[in-house]
Amino acid sequence: MQQHHLLNTASRFAGESSSRNKRAFSIPPPKRKEDFLEFTASFGRDSYFEPTPGNIEHILEDADAGNASAQAACYRFLLEREPVIAAHFQTRMLAVLSCDWSIQCDQAERAAEVTRILEKAGIHSLLEHLLDALAFGYAGAAVIWDEGGSSIQTFEHIDPVNWIFDAAGNPALITLSGTPRALAEYHPSQFVFFQHRIKSGHPSRGGLLRPLLHLYLYKHYAMRDRARYLERFGIPFLAAKIREEDFESESIRGNIMESLSRLGSDGVGLLTEGADLQILSTSESSSGEYQSWLEYLDRICALMILGQTASSGNASGFSKGQMQENVRRDLLEADCRNLMDCINRQILQPLERFRYGSSDTLHFKLDYSYPENLVEKASIVKDLCSAGYQVSPEWVESTFGLKLLHQDQSSNNTRNKEEK
């Protein structure tokens, strides 16, 4: 009943798009960052997640209905408990964050001015926060404007647990009281909201962690069972054969058990004469099956997040390595393009209207291009020249940054230096 009430309340802002559009070019009202503190942390909404099939199904059903708080808390739990998945997400996020960003504009002074504004507001931290959408499916932050919208003070990051969605996928925020607050109650340029989609539907279904929940379930139980297996069978243990009359004596039996335990920890012990000790161990085949199963699950996680199961460095042969690198390049370009579109539409366009009264002169750019392989190009030039083709000297100079001189001209320059 409470969830139904939340979703009905959240659906109200979906019908107010016309009023929001009318205010789209107005000056944003002054807002303090303190006004958004209730959304920047989960404030106790996180709870311990027990990875069971029933819990996972219940969480996914709630997320499909728009209540994604439990799913977001579950994702956070997974990233903290599963280092392999966390490392893969870190790799993909850092690939984007390592790309240099710039503001493209015909007016260099304006580009430099906007660059300083974004740097002061914390654009790098915002980009890192928005890239959480790769895992969660969505991420957002409040834009704290200066009076009149002439500049940006800072970005207040909204905790992913505090978002709720209606049937159409429109987002709202959950307040401390537990009721949602529609984004229509704010200025349309008050928030930046970034989505990552791997399937149709509202944002709570778009995170890469969603299809990995069941894989984590399988790995969790496999790790648990393997730990029990190693505890029981992985370490050889001692068994002693004693006479029946000694076994009936509680004191003798206790002394022998204590001596056996010392053999395991200290390596010394005292046994009765004639005691028969046997070291019992098990085969490693069962343990190998566990290891194979865990490695398979890790490969699937890498394939889902990175788009590949082996790095180019581990690839056997240039063609395979190049293929793996191209897959990662596609993901990097797609992530950068989506992020650039979000920053341009939701931050730069409003900032340009409020500050300069113009439009479409500022563009946020992430440089995701790879550096040229000059060694490879030099080899191609050499092969072409050996085959009888000529390469334009102008192209060689511009590509390699070298000043070319003919052999005769070089000899004349050397002769002139010697004469001087």
C-alpha cells in the first residue's frame, strides 16, 4: 500500500512537463546546497542483503515497479563484497575519467571562463559520480546555481538509494519522511540526471549490475561451500588407533585428543605406546571443480562489464589482441558520448542561456581518441617506398613532426657550416 502511494505521488510530475517547459528559460531560483542534504545520503535506508533467490526476485520486482531503493542498496552491498566486479567497474570508469575534457567554443575567452566555472564547481567529481550509472542504471546531482544563474557553485551528489520512478520512468526523490518529491517542484535546470540503458524500460533496469545479481548469488554459495570443503577436507588431519581399554578410559582418551591437537598446532605431542597414527587427506579433483566454476563466473562478469574476457596484453597474437582492444574502445566511445550529451544538455546549455543569453556556442568534449602509433605508420611508409610508391613529404612532416631535407640540400648545409 505504501509503495503504491509512493508511485502514485511520483507520477504527478510526469503531467507537468508543459509548465516546466515554460520555465525552462527563466532564471533559476537561488538554492542553497543545504536544501538537498536529505538526498545526498541514504540515512539508514541501507540494510543487510542476504543473497538468496527469494530476496533477489523480491528486490527486482520492486525495482520494476519503480521502487529502486532496495535494489540500489543491494548493488552497493555487492560492490563492497565482490572485489572482482568492483575492480572491473573501476577499470571501465577510470577509462572515461582518464580522458581529458575541454570546452569547445569559437570564443576562446568564453571557453576559458566556462572551464574555470566547471573546475571550481567540481566537474571531475561530478563525472565520477554520474558514471555510477553504469552499475546502478542512473545517477544524478543537484546543480547549485549562483544568484541569477551566472555561475555554478557546486554539485550536490544524490545518493542512488533516494531515487524513485513512476511507470514511465520519470524520476522523483525520496525525502526523509519517506514520501517522494517530484522534480517538477524544482526548476528544470536544478538537476543533472544521467542514465545507462542495457534494455528498454525505466532507469532502474539499466544498470550492468542487474544481470550480475544471480551470478553473484551462484558465486556466493560456491565460495561458501568451497570454504567449508577446504575446512573439512583441504587440510590433512590425524587419526589415532588406540586399544579398546584405553578408549574406554576418559582420562587416557582426553590426553590423546589433547596430544593430537598439539600435533596440529605445535608439531609435538605425547601418545601411548603402540598408538597407530594415520594422516588422512582427500583428492584435489573436487577442489578443482570449485575453482573452475569460480573462474567461469569471473569471466562472465568481465565479459558483461568490460565487453571482453581477456586484456590485449594476454591475447595470443596481434589479431586477437587488436580485436579485444577494439571492443574496449567501442565501450569507451559510447560511455564518453553519452556523458558528453548529458553535460551539454543539462549543464552547459542552461549555463550559456543564464550567463550569456546565447545558445549552442559551448560544447563539452571528452578526448577519447587513442594516440597515433607512429612506429606502425613508419613501417607502412617504409614498405610502400620499398614497393616503388612515393609518399608525400608534406604528409610525412605533418604526421611525424619532422622537417625533411633532400640529401643534396643536407650536404650543402653541412658544407656551408664547415666553410664558416
